Amino acid sequence: MAISREEVRYIANLARIGLTEEEVAHFQGQLEGILEYIDQLKKVDISKTNATAHVLDLKNVYRPDVVRPSLSSEKILKGAPSREGNFFKVPKVIE
């Protein structure tokens, strides 16, 4: 598929990219190659291909959720630089 130099400049403008004339010519060839490859992909017969979310049969592996006792508030707050009741006290950061 042919792409004009004006189209390359238009795309560059949309992307807010300044291009020299040499870069316009370079990207013109590259964009034509990309569009030709897309045209090839459009010709592939996928009528007998099942839709897949992933090519590999992967499943999430989760560990069992087991209830366990946690540390006491007193033990956790023992090393706190400042505390207020059963909470960490931190300096105010938003007025």
C-alpha cells in the first residue's frame, strides 16, 4: 500500500514530531512496509481458528487462604516513633 510524503508529514504532525525531508522519505518506506504486512495478514484464512485469550493454557495458581493469628497491636507499635492510642501517629502532609 502506497503512502504519500504528505501523509507521513500529517502523521508526524499528529505525533508532534518534526521530521527532515530525509526522515520523511525513510519513514515513508517503513510505513509502506508495515501497511503491506498488514495487508498480508488480512488475507490469512482464520475461519477455522478458535478465538483465544492466550496461546498457552495458563491458569492462576493461588495458595489456600488460611486464617492465622497476627501480631498484637502493642507488639507492632513498640517500634513506632510516635503513636496515638492503637495507631501510628504521622505528621500531617495535606493542609
